[in-house]
Amino acid sequence: MTDSTDMQSKIAAKCAEYLDRRTEWDEPPALLGLFAEGDQGLRLERFPLPLEMWEMGPAGVMLGRYAQLVVESEMEPIPDLVAVAFRCEAFALRDDASPQAEEVIRRRMAGGSAPRNADVPGRVEQRMLSAVDTNGRHYMTTADRLANGSAAPAATEVFTDEQDPTGSIPAALDRLIAALRPQPTPSPTSN
């Protein structure tokens, strides 16, 4: 299980390591599982989903549809699963990037309409890996694209319960982990 701070650190490090190993841009999204391995180790594996799935609609929407399918099909729990993760690329905004970015962020925070991040001057292209562990703890790992085409070192944020991320991707990952996490072994009852 992922109760300990040690396991949270291992998940965060594995997510950052995974993004740091990426060398290409414009990759299709991927759904990943983090699995317990050996003496407190973790391995990360891609779920074998067809790449065409990500071409059928926005990545967050398609991930949500897949999560709904998993829930409705009552799939068996996956042994040794400690987290599920979703990797994609997107454009991020920072309020200090440009006056336009600052205005878009302000409008969104106020609940107003705003253009897509891809259309805002000063946007930053990122590799992102959003994950949730079997205890519901969320992780967000990002690596910004640099001017030379490489990426900045990946950084992972581990969210507290009070600051869980919102949106279609975290919601879909929550549904997936709830459906796929190993169930606790019932304790024997004494007579």
C-alpha cells in the first residue's frame, strides 16, 4: 500500500524519472501503472491501449471514457498496483509569462471564458504526468520544453487532501484507481 511518506517519495521520484527519460515531443498520451516490485521498488508500465484511442477526442475526455468502461465492466483488481498515471503534453500558463497569460488566468479564476492555452502568447509547452495512488493521493509531474527542444528537469508536486486537483484527468484517474486497486485481504475471524 502507499500509506507511508516513503512510498509517496518513491512514487514522486519514479514519475519524475519517467518524464526525464523522455526525449521526443509530440508523443501520444499514455496511461501507466506503477507497481510494487521487489524490496520496496517500483516499476512503471504502460497500459496496452491502442494509440488510435487518443485520436478520437481530447485526451482527458478519452481517458474519462476509458475509466467509465473499466468501472462498468467491473474489471478484476490488478495485483501490486500502487498508482495509475496519465502522461500527455499540453500548454501551461504562468501569470508572469505575458500580459495576455496574466489576463487569461485572471478570467479563468473569476469563472469567465478564456482562449485555449495553445493560443495565448507566452505559453509553455510541457510534458505532464498526473498520478493518483491507491490511497487517493494525487501527484503532478511537469517538465517544460526549453528553447533548444530539450526539457527542463521534471518536478513533482504531491498534493495534500485539501488541494486535490480538479478536472477531467484527475477525476478519471480517481475512478480508475478505485476500480483497479488491489482489495485488502480479509482478516480471518476467530470462532
